[in-house]
Amino acid sequence: MTRLNQTQTPIFTGLKDYHRRNIVPFDVPGHKHGRGLREFTEHVGSTMMEIDVNSMKCLDNICNPIGVIREAEELAAEAFHADNGFFLVNGTTSGIQAMVMSACRPGEKIILSRNAHKSSISAIILSGAIPIYVQPKINESLGIAMGITVEDLEKTIASHPDAKAVMVINPTYYGATSDLKEIVSLVHRHGMLVLADEAHGAHFSFHEDLPISAMEAGADMSAVSTHKTGGSLTQSSLLLLRGDRISPTTVKKNLNLTQTTSASYLLMASIDVARKQLAVHGKEMLERIIGLGRDARKQINEIDGLYVFGKELIGTPGVFGFDETKLGISAAGIGLTGFELYDLLRDQYNIQIELADYYNILAILSLGDGEDQIETLVTALKDIAKNHSTSKIIKIKNSVLKNPEVIVSPRDAYYSNTKIARLEEAAGEISGEAVMAYPPGIPIIAPGERVTQEIVDYIFMLKREGSLLQGTEDPYVNFLKVLGQRR
């Protein structure tokens, strides 16, 4: 088969041609090349505003691409080892929603890991699917969830042979991956579809030292956040399709239910250029980033009290592979919670970390990082270990992300009558909404699940630590919507 020319950028090239023509716009957007929003334009630059345009004949349309968008999607599919690719401008969330809606009809079961992202729950609500959870393995010394095992998945499939699909996280937020090739083989033997939430694995296809990508493992669909680790602009992602178990027309139909009809050409052009960069230069760029990650691990692990976990976890429960571009750092040895270390780095050292939990922080390395950034982080951590360590004992407890008791399907719970309960009085009730810390956006409780005292205590701990909580109507999470008639 003839390979496509991965140095081409159809959308970006089309935008540059449009810009050179100096067209007079009598269409939307209303800022008219930035002239109608001068303060913003002066800050971000006139060129960006001049190529913030709407769909037109020469630039194609995302709802039914037959021109430059289609060409760019074909290039992306080839680069990511897929048969079809779809550009996403509503983030990977819209891709996960389209995957689940393409795989499951209302009332059909989908098997997924309990540490799934909030977008998986929203996809289940939209599709009407019934979630069947597989418990991820918990690393008790770190207090975080890892991947799922083939054995646990096999037991779940045996109990639910009528499930239509299995969704796998590749990788988890902290970089752990499951045995994806074996999982794909198992799931396909049972006539089910394999969907992959690859929000943090957009770079996997482009270096052999990284875990295998979902498309290379033979999965049917994968949603990848090119904006997280692939270099494109925030909110831009790809939905990938492989094989003939799902029709591309079905996927496109479901995408068009939720994705905007006014797709941003800035976002799509950034995917186009990011794909070219990964396809043409990805291996050498990732070689450098992986090397920086290894150097950072070595230096940070030499600091008394800090521990950066990595490939030594491979072979432990739920860890078949590990992404070395993720720096998960435990500060328990210096008496700090992850939340405290996160705040110190941001407030006193001007360093923004991706996320924190009670025990750890996560720093993500990607294509834009260099030695200077690593040195800044390592220097700050050395200073914190020296000047901010405490005698506090951080006791590691198991994660609360255990298989919940699902009483009502998420869709039915979402549309049910609800009443308001004080958080401290909510144990035993059935939740009518989700609660999650963001990031990572993994629901602590989802609609239709039984609220336990353990969950209530965990939410109170997150509130005390100043974690950013969302999902509830009450922005302060003092109250929780639960099923029942309002008084």
C-alpha cells in the first residue's frame, strides 16, 4: 500500500493560503479577523485572529469532510496505525462519548475500569448503557489505582457474557498500562468490542520504549488527547477506528450528535501540525524526553524522602507497562501530602504540577520540555526537602476507588427525581450526581451509586486539603443531590 506523505499539513496549508489572499470577511466569526476584539488581538497577535475562521468551501467542514479536513484525517489515521481518524474539537470527551454510543445501545452492558474518567460516565448517561466495573489493582504503598489484569477482566466477562464492549485506560494518569494485547485478544474472542481511553497516550505510537498504543494492540476504537502529550492546542484530540467491527459512518453519525458544527480551525490546524511533527520527528523528540525523564528520576530519587516511581513497578499487580514521561512523586517520606507539595511548588517556586492526590504529585514531561525545566523542578524539590519537610507521618491507605454498588443505571439516576442531602448525612443514599477532584476527573461517586461513609469521609478530606472538586450543583460540595422526592 502506498504510504501518505506525512510532511503534508492540508488544513494548516489551507489556512495559510486563506491568510495570504487577504479575503474581506462578511461571514462569522464576528470579530472579523480581530478588528472587532482589539484588546484581545493586541495580546495574542493579529495572525492568529486572521486564521480564526469558519467553515467554507476551500477549508471543508468537520461534519461532512470531503476536502482538506478529510485529507488531514487520513494522514492522522495512518500516523497512528488506524484505518480511520476523526478530528475532535470538543476534547477527548466527545470521542469517548462517540465510542460508547457507537458500541452500546440503551440497556446494553459495557465493562470498564472503576478509575475511568468522568467522560466515560457522561458517555454512559448519553448512550443509556449499563456500567459493569472491573476493580483496578491498588498499589498500597503509593495509595493509587493501577491498571486491570487479564484475569480479573476474564472473570467479569464470564459473569457478564452479554456485554457489548470493554473500555480500557491506556495509560492511567500516573502512567501504568495493562496487558493490552492480551486484553484485546480475550475480548475479541468473546465477540465484544475494545474501546480505549488513551487521553494520556497520544505519544505511544512514536517510540519503541513507550507502551504499545491501542491501535497497534488491535483495539477497535481509541480516543487520544493530542493536546496532552502530542503537542496540539488544548481541547484538540483524535478519535481512531480500526477494523470493520464498527462502521465509520456510525461513528461519524454519533460524533455529529455532540460535536460542534463550528469547529475551530486553530484547533484542527494544531492537530494537523502536531501529527506531522510526531510522524516525522516524533522518535527523536521522544528519545530526548524519555532521557530527560530518566535523568529527572535519578536526581529526584537521590533526594532523601522523595520517591519517583517508574518502570520498577512493571510486574506488580496491574502494571504491565509504564510510561516514563510521567513523573509520579511521593512526598510521604518528608512528611508532606501531595496537596501540600503541589501548593508549595506553585506558590513559592512558580512551578505548576499536573495534579496531586493525598500521597503524590504528578509532573508530565512532553515535547516542549528541556533540561532547564528539569533543573528548575529538581532544584525546587531539593529545597523543599531541606526546608519544608515535617515530622508528620503520612499513613498510606487504600484508594477509595473500589467497585461501587450500582443501584440505578447512571442514565436513570440522571433523569430521576432528586432531593438535597447534607454531605455528612448522605451515607446510604443513592447519588443523583457525580463528585470528583479535577484533575484527574475520576468520579469518587457517580449517579446511581450507593454513597458510603468511606466516600463521605474521603470527600471531606479533599475539601480540607483544598482540592478542586466538581460535578455537584453545590459548588462547595456541602450538599449532595440524592435520589428521592424533594420535600
